[in-house]
Amino acid sequence: MAEGIVALRRAARAQARLPGRRHYNLGAAYRDVGDLDAALAAYRRAAELAPEFADAHVDIASILRERRELEDAERSLRSGARR
């Protein structure tokens, strides 16, 4: 596993002031290395911790759209828009 991902995983566990941001960054790192399952899980955790964090909802929808899970993608976007 890339050193950057290991560091981000540690930071996500720390749950400092912006827990949603930390998980979002972890999701972006996973996405960069092509691990969409891990990216999706991290983005979902970010959205759970910070429901108002629209970027997390958008990136969840983006991955779901790539997978052709269009109804779930739309649901994620709507969920983010309601916040």
C-alpha cells in the first residue's frame, strides 16, 4: 500500500476537527490508485460523519455512475443537496 494511503488512514482514525474531510481525502487517495471499493467506503464514511459535505456526495455519485448504478448515484446527489 502506498505510504500516502497509510498516512491518510492513520489521520482518518485520529478523527480530529474535520472527520469528514479526513475520510474524503482518504477516498481520493484510494480513487487515485484505482481502488474504487475503498474509495466509495471512505466517501460514504465522510458523508456519514459530515452530511453537509457536498463533495463527498458528489464523489459517491460519480463512482456509482461509473458502475452504472444510476438510481443510487441520483439518490446520493439528492441526499447531498438536501443538506
